[in-house]
Amino acid sequence: MFNRGRGADVANLSDGRVFQFCENHFKFQNTDRVRHCWIMQKQFLGAHTSTIIHGVTDLDHAVDLGGTIGVKSLREILLGMKTKEQHFWPLFIAIDYDTFGDEICAVVHLGLIAEATTVLSYLPVYLHTQFGVQTWQWFSLECKNEMSNYT
């Protein structure tokens, strides 16, 4: 999950990220380059953590949000979210399905874990307020019932 990402140059995805710690060449890397890549990956993994997103049925289901926004998936919306204090800094680095389960995990910087947890706790309500009723298509029935008290 950490070494793959979506890039702006791949399929014209906005706000994408590409993490490439070691280049993919057909030749062997020298020892210094491998050591440097290992240090970069260790620093990245030490500064970030993953959190689970509950209640989502499909991350890549495209929904027409109307207006100037158009058709977006939940993955695109979440990767486009910025932090509260620094509007150019992304809140989530990467979002993907867990390799060994059916959970959806988001990679977050350790300094932003409180803000990300708050956003994810009330994500259906926040998206309903921002984009309308059609965003409930992304969430399970249990999540809708639980969040019905907040809308």
C-alpha cells in the first residue's frame, strides 16, 4: 500500500501521489543507492500511520455530485481533502483496500491524525452537508442508520 499511489500524470487523476523510493531499472542498484532508498522509506513509514475507514461500501463508485464538481468517486474526494491549517497540504496521503482483508485504510501523517480521525468519524455527515444526498451511495446501511441522528 505504501509504495503505490496515484499520480496526476496517470489517467489525469487530480491530487494524486506517486511514491517511488527505488527506481525500477533492469539493472541492480548499487549499495549506496539502496541504502539511501531504505532510509527514505524508513523515514516515511516512521512519520505516517494508517487508519481504518468504517462504513464504506465502495471506494471507487463514481457518483454525480452535480454542479461544477461533476462525477467523482469517494477516493477522489478523500484524496482531494486538505488540512484545516495548511490548505495546500493533503489530509490523506493514500487510500486503498487492505491487502489481507476487506477494510479500507488511509495513510495519514502523524501530526494530522487528530484531524483525520475527526473527519473520518463524521465523514458521511460531512459529505452529505458538502455535496448532498447522493453521497450516501458510498456508505453501508448500518452507517446510514447510525448517522441518521446527526443529519
